[in-house]
Amino acid sequence: MILLLIRLRTEEAHGYGLIKMLRESNIPLKAGTVYPMLNRMEKDGLITSIIAEDLESPGMPRRIYTITSAGELMIESMIQTYFTYHDSIQGWYNEIQSFKREQR
């Protein structure tokens, strides 16, 4: 979810464009995962969408997604949560790795 929000923070995008961006970032999420996630984020008020004509494929409207201020706040909250727990998780990981080395 955060990757989609961060992408929408930089520019609006349609669903296929977001899926393509994820694939290019080696995150192989399928349309069957991404579109329900977009629908949920819109329902939660994190993004909005409009139907717009696709200039690349005339006659084929696309849903264009844009981040909302609530979506911006969610990014900040998720990043803050990450930094809050990062050191603890890293410490636990290091302890586990040390334990594994000692067991060899």
C-alpha cells in the first residue's frame, strides 16, 4: 500500500501504470491484488479517482488515481512506525543471526 501511495504522491496514475511501476521495481503484484487495494484505499479516503479518456487509447476510459491529504498523512504515519520499530527489529535479527552462528 505504501508504495502505491508514494507513487501517487509524485504524480497521478491509472491502475495499469501503478502495476507496471511495481513490476519495474521487482514487486510482482498482480492486477487481482492491486485493484482491490486501490478500491480499499479509495473507500478509506486515502486516494480519489476520476474516469478520464486515455489519450494513448482513444475511446478507452481509464480510472486515474490521486492521493488525498489523508493519504499523505498515512505515508508519514507508516514511515514513523517503521523508524519506531526498525532498531528493535534489527536488534532481534542480529541476535538470531549470532545464535545461528554459535549453533554451527
